[in-house]
Amino acid sequence: MNAAYEFRVVFFCMGNICRSPTAHGVFRHRLQARGLHDRVAVSSAGTHAYHIGEAPDARSQHHARLRGYDLADLRARQLAPADFEHADLLLAMDWDNLALAEAQCPPEYRHKLRRLTEFCRRHDSPVVPDPYFGGPDDFERVLDLVEDACDGLLDHIERVLATRRLLRP
């Protein structure tokens, strides 16, 4: 990630082909709409190396495209030690992947690990459920939760950035 960014977010799930690239694409689109794309870096990763280098699941791409999000350029990668050091927030899609990341994360960076749904404002779900073995409604549910959480996340980041500006000498 470019050092010029003021804030860095990494979304992660198991394989980085359904939920986390969906969050990546939605958040990237929202950053552009709010004019924060040059201040906030976004990426996504998986806790497992199952799909490294692959594009997001075709169903994820299809449902995202129906809502105006393009995921075609994204490629799966595995969560790396540098992510823990350089990201401001690492956002898990569920409890299992959060636990896996906590086990890998150096203690001094664990405060950066959270669940994406903590930022939801309209939906009440502890996790973004894995749609991989589901149908169209499951992929739509992922988008509903991700859109809601990304809006809340952007509000949070704008507050953090404003506070950082106030604290600068």
C-alpha cells in the first residue's frame, strides 16, 4: 500500500473470493463517491491460500455488478504479516476468520482486528455469512450487510481522520 495514504483497511474472509472482495469493491466505490479514494487505501485477503491469484467468485461478481460494483480486477491473496503492521483496521467477515487472524497477529497489532459488521447501522448481524454454498439470496444478503457496514465504516474513518488533523502540531 502507498505510504501517502492516511488510513488503510484490509477486509478478510477465508478464501478471498466471495465476501472480502465484495467488501473491497463496495468500499472502494464508496471511497470514490465521498472523495476519499486518495486518502484511504483498501485491500482484501483470505486467511487461507485456497484461491491465490483467482478473480472473485462469478456469483459475487454478478450480484455486485447488478448494484453497480466492479470486482473484475480484484485477485485473491492471503493475509500477510505486513497487513497487521501497516493496516489501521483489519476487518473479518466472521468469528472463525477473526480467530485465525488473531492467532497469526502479533500482540501489539491485535487492537486493529475487528468484525466488519460492528460498523452496521441498519442490520443486526454479528457476521457476514459465507454465501459460497448458497444461492442468489445469500449473495444479496452479503451485499446488504456489506453496504450497510461500509457506510458506517466510512463515517468512522472520517471521524478518525478529522481527529488526526486536529491533533497535528
